[in-house]
Amino acid sequence: MADLRIKDLVVEYASGQESVRPINELSLNVPAGSLAILLGPSGCGKTTLLSCLGGILKPTAGRIEFGDIDVTELDASALSAYRRNTVGIVFQAFNLVPSLTALENVMVPLRAAKVPTKRARERAEELLARVGLSHRMSYRPGDLSGGQQQRVAVARAIALDPPLLIADEPTAHLDYIQVEEVLTLIRELASGERVVVVATHDTRMLPLADNVVELVPHLDADEHEPETVILAAGETLFEQGTMGDSIYVVTEGEIEMFRELATGGEGMLKVAGPGDYFGEMGPLFALPRSATARARTDAVVIGYTVQGFRELLGTLGSRDLIEHKALHREG
Amino acid sequence: MLIAALRDLQWRKRRFAIAIVGTGLVFAMTLVLTGLANGFRVEATRTVDSLGLDAFLVKSGATGPFLGSAAFPPTMLQLPGVSASVPLVYGSATMPDRDSARSVNVFGAPERGPGIPALADGHPPSATDEVVVSNTMGKSIGDTVEIGSRPLRIVGLVDDSTALAGQPNIFLTTAGAQKLLFSGQSLITSVGLQGRPATAPDGFRIVDRNGAIDDLLRALSGARQAMTLMAGLLWLVAASIVGSMIYMSAMERTRDFAVFKAVGVPTRSILAGLAMQAVIVAVLAAVLGGVLSVMLGPLFPMRVDIPPIAFLLLPVVAVTIGVLASVAGLRRAVTVDPARAFGGP
């Protein structure tokens, strides 16, 4: 029985001059024969995690183990063999080769694994029949509906009967009838010893899951009174990549905002002084903090919930907030 | 992934067909240029061979018996190793040709003896106003042609006898040629020899057949070099067509390559597919080019004599060009990140 174990996984890459860490010390265990759903909004690292599981992206730190295989230790040729023999991938955009028929698309991984042509053809026919497409084998992807294309993609992914199947937003481009077909198929595949990991932001898939992993922790809007935070110079208020529900207004001193650079240093974004506010985007859109806030001098800030801050804004609307218009306060 | 490469050829058949036709035309032009350059030597060789002589005695300062010759008075020579010697005259003259003038190569040799080629029809010239002409002039026996302002009566025809890029050869008696070229002065440009003289008399030197052919080609050396250069450039054009087509194909198939890599297809298999496309295009273009060159050759006013080896070499060169030209596309395929398979359309 091959379980999928992820330990302290970190993925960090450069985006322009800045360093982005979409996955930060993630640990996860998915037992064999189960279906795990990675849930989260766009940009939270779902696809990045799938890429690591599929042996396509090398993580910055941590380990990924599937059964006896330590994926993070494999070299390039071993990774290619791992992708071929151990992992099946269902892509968001189907990614069928447009010049090949449905049958030939399913034969691609079989031929890559040096399965003789005749045997590969028989296996592909068997798989297409299994996903209900025996009458569409000679069709090219352009002549198939989205749901049919995704079923061909699923057939291709399981062509070599891989023990690990990963699917990236498999319902993203499908209508509700096609979604039903694909959901049923994916659920069927998570049986026996196979591990299925699906990345999605489609909550309709949740009832299928044995295991749901929220990559961005859901933050309950905890309404509370404004809280005053006193910071000593150099003290960090919040860090880039963390979640938070407060928007801060500076009453005394200065707060500096900076991002971690790909080169290892810090890139200053701005300095907020008395009357300025900061940290509004994360709580507004339930996103991780995009910068670190640190006291440049001894400082005092007041933290508001989104609702509390809206009340503070008064006549200013959300648009002004997004555009970071100056706060007009009386008294 | 050869099947994927073949299917892609079918998928983009119009584009590949255009590339094959374009490259085929370039290959055809290359073959025609090669044929033209080779044709110069073929007609020079045929002309020299048709004279039936083994060597030529020329003045020691002259570079050959034809274009590089220097006139001298006829000399009676007894050379060991020589079975026959004849006084020869060579020069160039013009004749009216509709509204323009046409150059002809004038050869003068005794009526009896070597120096006059085998005739396709008629008899050798025996009088100074008689001439044998190449049938490429389109004249008949009995016609009169005006050459160098002298009317000459055609008494014989030689089959396909030309030199200097298709200029017709005409043959007169030695005296007739002297009248035409030297105003009747008793001058010759070389002594044609049968046999192998060991040494040349003082003031003379011996030029063998190859030397005589080179001499007849001397005026065309610049043209031959230009054609060789043009042929080289055309090879580059062909490589560019094949290369750009394969590169475009690689660019458009980036997502396919990423998917192939993501599902574990080895990079070498992807490269083999791309290279195979280049080779197929190049070979089909070579076949088309060969056929076109055979069809286009007769349309040229000069002899297009494509050596058979060129037809054999063309597919080899084409495959080499195809593979080399696809290097940019291959590099592109190697660098495709399989992670590109993820994400939206």
C-alpha cells in the first residue's frame, strides 16, 4: 500500500525581483485508496503542489514520499521514469494533442513506456470504452465536447495504471452535465491502492473527498472591537504569506512594509506614518499578506476588522479602499 | 513519438506542403545552377574531343590554343611521337540574328585530317566560303549565313556543338578561317597534334586536352564562381525554409511538448520526431526539386547538364540541411518546461 506523505514542504521561487513562497512548510498524509482535494483560491499554490507531486517541479525544501519513492531525491531521468510509471496527470485544459485522435492520445504514455503498438492500441481501446468513449476513438479533440476531452485525458492519465493520479482543476472548463461525468469517473478511480489528488476551487467536489486540504486556511470573520497594538522599533506586526483579518491604522511612529527579494534581501515598498492605513488587501480578499509589516520606530497602530474599518471609512466606499485613498478622519 | 510527428505533418499539411514546394523550387534552382556550371565544362569537353586531337602546340607565351592563343605563321614541324599535325585557327566572330548579333566560335582546320568534327549531315568544307555549323543554329545545308560580313554557304551540320555558354561552333577550312579572322593573312593559332610529343620546339609549348578545355572555359570562370556562390546561397535559403518551418512548428507545439514531458515521454523521443519532420520535408523537397530541375533545364538558353552524382547527393545534402536547420526547433523543444502543461488554455 503506497501512501502519499508530504513533510515540511516549501516551494519558493522568484517573481520578478521578489521572492514568492506559495507553499510554506506544508505537511500532509494521504493514505492509499483515498481521494484528497486541495482546496483554495487561485494563486494559493494548488498547481505548484501538484507539480511537485508529479515530479515536474523540485521543491525548495521538505520531502515528498510516495510509497518507497522519495520524489524529492530523484534525478532528471528518474523523475522522467517516475512521471511515466507512477503518476498520471489530468490537466486543467485537457491538454490533448490536437493532431492525434482520442485513441492515439491515450496511446502516448503507453508508447513512451515502450508498450508494443498492438498492445498499446488494445489497452487504449479498453480505457476509452471504460470512460464511455468507445464510439469516439477516431475523433480528434477538436471534434469532442469538453467533457469527452476530459474523459480522454483521464483515460490517458490512467493508461499505465499509475498508483498516483493527480488532477488540476478537472472541472474548470466543463458545464454541469460534463462535471457530473468527470466527478463520477474521478471518484471511481480513487479505489484499490490508487491515491487521487485533485486541486480545485470547485466546492461541488467536496462530497467526493476522503480528505480535504485547504491550502489557504479559512479565516472566520471574527468581529471584534478595534485593538491597539504597541510595537517597539524593529518589531514585526505581520509577515508576508500569513493570513490576517485586521486592517491597521498608524496612530504614532512609522511602520515599514517590505517584500522578500529573490536575491535574499528585502525590497522596501512604503513607510506608513500617523494617519496612514495598511494591510487592507489580505483581509478584504481573503488573501495571504503580500508584504511584511515591521515597526521602523516605536509605534502604535490600531487594528480593525474589515467591517470595523468600513464603518471608520464612513462615506468612502470599497473602491476608495482598494485604491488606497487617504483616510479623512475628523478630530 | 514518431506517430505524433507524422500526425502533426498531416495536421499542418498545407503549411508543410508550402514548405516542401518552396524548398523544392530552391533545390531545383540549385540543381539547375549546378547543371549550368557543369554544362560549360561539358560543352568545352565535347568541342575539344570532337576535334580528334591529342594535344596542341602553341606559342610559349600563349595560355592555350583557343581563348589564350597567340597567332603565328604556319610552321612545318617534325616532332618525335607525333603521327599527324594540322594548322588550326580559332577565333570569335558575330553574325546577325534577327535584330541583334550572335557570337559564334570559329574553328579553322584542313578539309582532310583531324580538326574537323564528325558531321551529322553534309560534307566538310573544302572552299573558303564553305562552312559547317552546329545544328543548334537552326540552319540547314544550302543556307547562306553572313558571318563577320562574309557570306558563307553551309555544307554540313555538326550535332549540338557549342562552347562558351551555348555559343554555336562553326568550322571552316584553315584558309577560310584565316580570311574571316585575319583578313587572309597566313596565321594560325595552334598546331593540332595526334600522338604524344616528348618535347616542344623552342618558342612553343604543348597543351594537352585538359589544358585546351580549361582554355576554352577561361572566359567563364567568373560566371562559374558566381553560380557556385549562388548555389551555396540557395542551400542556405533551403535550410532557412526548412529550419523556420520546424522552428514555428516547435513554437506552436510547446504545450504538446510540455504534456509529452509531463507524461514521461523522453526528450530524445520528442527531438527524434521533430528531426524526422525536417528530414521528411527535406527529402520530399529534394525529390520535387529533382523532378522540377529536369523539367526546367530545357527552358534555359544554355546547356544545363546536371551530373547524376548531383541527384544522388541532393537527398543526402537535403537530410543534412534538414537536421541542421531544425537545430533551433530542437533547442526549443529541449528547453520546454513540463510545468507549462499545467494551467489554463
